[in-house]
Amino acid sequence: MSQEEKQLLLVDICGRLPYDVEVHITFPDGSGCGEVFDARDLCDIEDSIYDETDKQYPFYLPYLRPMSSMTEEERMKIASMANFQNLTKSSEIVKCCYPIINYCYSRHLDINELINKGLALEAPDEMYNIK
């Protein structure tokens, strides 16, 4: 994993922390621990999964929903939030975008295309109970 990919993954996961994102722990040799964790619990478990022998930290793959799984209700919500026509200042546009990004994070949507990049796993339908 490149440094750029690690940075993208870190920023993405941190933005999702308030929304109970689930992650899969994967070690540098490609093995996984076979459990799913709430990302907020990682601070508590990181010491127990650090490999003292190899001095290698694991990385975390979030379970996300592909954009194609977005519901019609989600599409309508985002469309209603994205009213850019009357915005003239960059600060107004940014203020408008922030709630949309947070909404997408709260719905576990893969807005950064991490699944396609191999940096996230597709969430099973029942994982987040999105209706």
C-alpha cells in the first residue's frame, strides 16, 4: 500500500468514526484476523494485534457500500442538500458540501472509491441495515 493510499484510507476512516463504520483487520502478509470491529474500538485493540516479532502494524479495511447501492431516498436527500445554483462564494459551496459528505459517511457510501482501489471491502447487505 502506497503512502498516498494509506493517507486516503486514514482520512476516510476518521471521517466515518462517528457513524459506527465496521473494519476488517489485515496484516502486511495479507492475512486477516477474521473478525469485524467497530473502527472506534481500534485504539483499544491495536496494542494487542501489533506484531512484536516483525514490528509491523496491521491496516484496516472498512466495510462500505458501493455508490450503486444508494437508495432512491438517499439520492433524493443528497439532491435536496446539493442546491448549488444560488451559491456565489467558495465558502458557501464548501459549507454546502460538508453536510453531503457527512451524510454519505453516515450511510457508509464509498464516496472515495476505496472498494475499487482495494482499500475497502463491500459491506454485506445486512451489515448496516440501511433502509
